[in-house]
Amino acid sequence: MITNLSPEEHLLTISGIVKSFPGTLAVNNVDFVCKKGEIHGLVGENGAGKSTLMKILAGVHQPDKGQILISNKERTFRNYSEARKAGVGIVYQELSLLPDLSVAENIYMGTWLKRGRFIDWEEIKKKSKIILNEIGVDIDSNELVSALPMAIRQMVEIAKVLTQNPEIIIFDEPTAALSIDEVNRLFKILKVLKEKGKAIIFISHRLKEVLDISDVITVMKDGQIVITEKTDYFNEDKLISAMVGREFSEIFPPKTNKINKEENIFSFQGIFKKSKKRVDFTLSKGEVLGIGGLQGQGQIALLQSIFGLKGCTGIKMTVFNKKIEVKNPIQAIRAGISLIPENRNEEGIFLLLSILQNISASTIDRRQFWGLIKRKKERDAIEDISNNLSIKLVSFDQIAQSLSGGNLQKLVLAKWLLSDPKVMVMLEPTKGVDVGTKQQIYRLIRKLAEKEVAVIVYTSDMLELIGICDRVLIMNHGFFTANLEREKITEENIMRASVSNINLLTGIK
Amino acid sequence: MKEKQQNIRLYIPIYLIVITIYIVAGIIEPTFFTWNNNVNLFTRITPLIFAGLAQTFVILIGGIDLSIGAIISITNVIAASMPYIDTPINIILWLFVPLLAGLTIGLINGLIISKGGFPPLIVTLATGAIWLGVTLYIMPIPGGSISLSVSRAVTGKLFKVIPSPLLILVIAIIICHFILRRTEFGRSIYALGGNETIAYESGISCSKVKIWVYGISGLLGACSGIFLSAWMFSADPLIGEPYILNSIAVAVIAGTSLSGGKGGVVGIIGGTYVFYLINNILNLLAISSFYQFIAKGLILILALIFTSSGVNLDLKEWFGGYFYKKGRLLKKAGNDEQKD
């Protein structure tokens, strides 16, 4: 399976790496090789173990078992700076730049060049300029990072990694926030680095990009490597079936629900604050609506404003043709709106409180009498819902933090299902959960739609968008650029609409 | 049932420590075990227990109340300024006017903190200074008086056996515990302390809860002030000052985490006992007061280690074994929560 090269040619050899987190085996006995001057694509679903593997390589996590060889020398890294010294650089998907500092300061952050005991600013500025020129970026190194567009910030991030002159450079979803032009620019840089003989590991969810740029592609699934082959061997379909390991239709439940176009169950009108543009949409009975587009185009703020959080102004909403007024979450819950938040750990779960306290948090007022909690009723309700969702737990008084990612997400779902929503807004409902839980959540979404709940889903996972939504609205820079229905929901259509600046339907800017 | 067991297990260590210290004290000084000594001791720590209860509520929502000292002083002064001739109406005045004052001051704190969105540390530091000024204006030097029979009733013994302070405290703690565990309001307190954003997005009206929590703190502070007036038979405008930091210390020793959302009131008597008994023993041993200060500080740091770092005051964790390892692993799961 692995390209038959003699070991000497391998710059990086990873063998038998195992890493487990409580409840999940994130990386299971993985072998991986990468040679000089090679761009190695790494693909897989969310939670397949790609990021964990790369974090092990970069010293962020320590493996339970296994070996890392760099230039045939065994290495163990206790932290990132040790990995950096050994020649591993990682460009993260979340940018790690400090916006209020200058480009030069950011590039040499933590690895200051010194003259005597003092930082040598002249040298830092000069060297930053040289590195930026090398990758073809022409900006003033005195400029503040906050003044730069996203794409350029990514370049600065790359420059920061290059200062340590790494032999192995990991790109963890570098294209997630870039437009097509910007991606091409990034690819030029990758090719320059490749010619210099660096080994490049390129992680992306956009399969087309991986096919375009990589020399070799490795597919991961459930913590293991499925296949490693030269890029010529693959096409998009082959990649998808390797990633998923089963047919598309097996993961996503069939879209059998009847949609009654005549009957409106939810409508939203408002003006998006940042873009000052109208963002109106409606939902028909039985429909699952997806909001898609590149990350950070305002989808989350838009959907949060349904729940009474900031994002839009001049909001008018109707549920079952009844006008509702929602200015804060309390009113939202009363009006029958639920919101599954994006960041489970920061916005979804009281990590230090018990499971019972978590699940009943949004509905305590419904099971009380003069402020006293009806404890029997509460326990019954919680027992019911957690059995329905098959949450794995020891006791309801167990502290929430002790559950695994998938179970925590179910906990959030349980909390909000308990409030009997008429409108269910879900932000990234399957982020960081295992495949089994994912399927369960997909089935749940279908079931809700059949029960005539208005389900609105935002997800950055394109396959998910295609698999679960009856209709998809694509958002770019704070307004909708396309309205795709059933057969029209394809990867290509979504991508095209995601990067377009005009509404493809109406042609209006 | 399980919930109860868990809570009880959480409070066992603190009471084990109390018993140990108690026995040590008794061995050093046999008169320590006499009933009178114990009643005395208990009367002495009652005001601090009230202050600790007040602080516990505030700390549970992740706040802090530095005005508790001024609340104790001003209610103490108000109680001793009421007419002291024994009539039912006077007794009611003695009790309710300070209570109302404490509640009002607390509610004002809460209003400023929640509506203004200011840090509680600074707000209560400021209001504390203001109310201390007001107290000194009302009564610049110690003085005042209260009814003798009321004083006897509050600090004496019921049926000549049970110390009244103990009875009052047990009732107060049961009420507090009930509020925290069984009511919607109590649930909201833990939610707010656990994570304010999530609490808000769960439809809990955070500002209302905050205002009332500070209100309760004021009310319990007033209890402390009133009790002090009965015990001392007069008032002192500066009496509350030492309670500011001691109340925080006691709440933390009793197992409430300063980051909020974790802890309760059941350990409070134990926590206060530990805090006081150590000094008592050092006194009995005629050890100089510098060491007493050092001892206080060390106890506080130990308490912080047990509460803030996430280590539970759990017996099984203390004595190692299977549960310890499991607990640690589970804790790690939360920290390392992988993001793939």
C-alpha cells in the first residue's frame, strides 16, 4: 500500500501510533510516511483522527504507543517547541496571530532575534521582509495584523512557521476561509516550498483541492488509515467512498418527508447588521433548511438572532403564521425556539454541573410549583429523554465533564428537545462527535421535520449539508447568494455560490 | 438518593477534620470538653457562620461581597439603636428594621452589579466603604443597648440544654440548603455560577438571580449583625471589618469554589469550626499570635488546593484506590476534549 521507497528517502516515518482519549480511540495504530519534496494530502471526515495525528507530530499531544522517525532518528516531543526545534512546523486552521501586533512582531513571536539581552527589532523587520518576499507576499511588516485581509493573515501565519526553517510543514485546513483566487495563491506558495525540498502535509475537506495539489493522498477513518496512494489513483468518488467507508445513503436517512410548499411554518425577516442587507427566509411544513457557505460569513450570527441574540436588526418572525417577538433567550424559549450552540464546551454544557442540572436548565420553570422543583416529574422527564437519545451515563448526578464528546452533544440535544421546540436551530450539530452519534442526530433531524418542527441547520461539513437538507441557502459576506433545492444541492453548486458575490438566482448584488 | 449520598460524601472530610481537631484540643485541655465551653465556643462563631453563609451564596454565582463587613456593622448599630424596653413591638423592630436594612443594601449591590455589568469586587468594595461611613455617622463610638431578655433568649440555652445559637443556625442552614437544592432559584444560582453565557442562553434571567443573591447576602449579613448586638449587648461601628475576609475564608474552607457553581452550605459549620478551633488550640498552647496568623493562612491555602484545583473533598480520593484513578481520568477527559 505504501509507496515502495527505501527507508532512507523517507523524511518522516510514523509507525504504530496509538492515542486514546477517555471514551474514544482517536488514533489507532497508524503508519504514515512522507518524503522530501512531497505534498501529502490527508483527508477524512471530522473526527477521523487527522488533527489528532498531526497534533502528535507537532508535540501537542503525546502518543500512548508508537514511534516517530525524522530523517531516521527517533524523536519524542513533549511539547510544541521541541517539535519545532526538530523541524516540524504546523499552520493551524484557527489562526494563531495576535491582531493588535504588527506583522513582524507576529512572525517572530516567541522566537525573538536578540542582540545581547535585547530584542533586535531592525533584524526582525528585515528578516520578516525576506521571508514574506520568499512566499511572494508584498506587505509592510510594520502593518497591524488586524488591518490585513484573511488570506494575507494566512500568509503571515505561514511566514511565522517558516522562520524556524522546518523540514516538515503541516497545513491543517488552510483553505477553509479562503476564496478560489486566494486558494490559488496559497497553492503557489506550497509549490515553492515543495521545490525547496520540504515535506508538506496538507489537510483539507475540499477534496478537489486535495486532488489538485497533492502528490500522494492518505485517507483516514475512525482513527485508522484506510488507504495511501498516488493521487492519480483517486478521483472524488473514490475519495468519498474511502472516507466514509459506506455508501452515502447508509449514513444519511432518506429524505422521505412530505414538504407542503403552501404551508409556511416559520418565516424570518431582518437586516444583517454587518452587511446591512436583507436576510429573509421562510420554511415550509416538513422541511429541513440548511444554511451553508464558507466559514465565517455570518451564518452563525444570523441564526443566533432567531434566538434573541445579536446579529440582525429589524427582526420580524412568524411561527405557524403567528407573529412572535423575541428580544432575548427567555422570550425565544417561550415562543418555542431552541438553539443548539456552536461551541459545546463554552456555550452548551455546564461542564462542572451534573447531567440532571444540565438537561433541565432550560425548562426548570415548567416543572415547579411556587419556585419549588417537582423532583419526581423532573427525574421522569430526564430519564425519558436520555433513554430516547440513548445517552450513556452512570447516574444523573454524574458531573457532565465526565462524558465523551458524542454524549455531551446528546446532552445538549436532550436539554433543548425537552422544551418542546417548534423551531429548532442547530449550529454545527455534529461537530466533534463519532460516526454512530452522527447518524443518530441525522435521524433525529428527520424525525423532527416529520413532526412539523421547523429545523434550521448550519454546518461547515458540506457532505452533511447535502445529506440532510431539503433546501440550502448559501451565505457569503452577510447575504444569501443562492437558494438550492433537492437535486440542485451538489458540492459544485454550493462551492460556486459560496464564493460568488452576487445572488445567483436574481443576479442582484 | 444518589445525589444525597454524593453530597454527604463531599462534606465528610471537613467534619472528620473538625472531630480530629476537637479531640486534639480536648487532650491538650480537658476542660475543653465541658458543655459550657462548647456553648461559648459556638456562640462565638455564630456571627461568622452567618457571614460565611452570606458569602457562600455570592461566591456560588461567581461573585464576591466585600461589603459584608459594613452590612454587619450597620445592622449591628441599627439593632442597638432601637428602643430597648421589652415590648413585643420593640422586639419586632429590633429584629426587622436591621433585616430590612441588610436586604436593601444587598439588593442595591445586586442592582449595580447586574444592571451596570460592573465587577462585584469593586462595586462591593465601594458600597462597603459608603455604608461604613454611614455607620460611623450614626454611631461614631461603640454604644447603644438592647433588651436584656432578648439577649438572653438569643444567646442562652433552650430548655437549659440546647444552645439557642445552634438551633438558630441549624434552621438557617436547612433553609439555605433547601433554597439551593430544591428550588428553581437555587438551580439558577448553580447554573449562573457554572457558566453565565449558557445560563442566559438557557432562558435563566441572570440579572434577577444576581440581584436576589446579593439581597440574600445582605439579609444573612444582617442576621450576623443582629446576633452580635444580642451577644455583646451593645453595638460597635467597626465590628464587621474582620468578617470581610474571614467570611470568604470560611466559605472556601467549607468547600465552595471561588470560580462559582460548586459547593454549598452544609460544610459551613465545619469550615468555621476548623478556622476557629485551630486558633483556639494555639491559644490553649499559649502559642504567640504570629503563628496563629500563619496557621490561618495555611488552612486557607489548603482549602484552596482542595476546592479550586478541581480536587474533590472526597474520601475515596484521599485514600487512593480505584475511584481515585477513575476520577482523575474522567477529569482529564474534560480538559483534553479533543477537537478533530
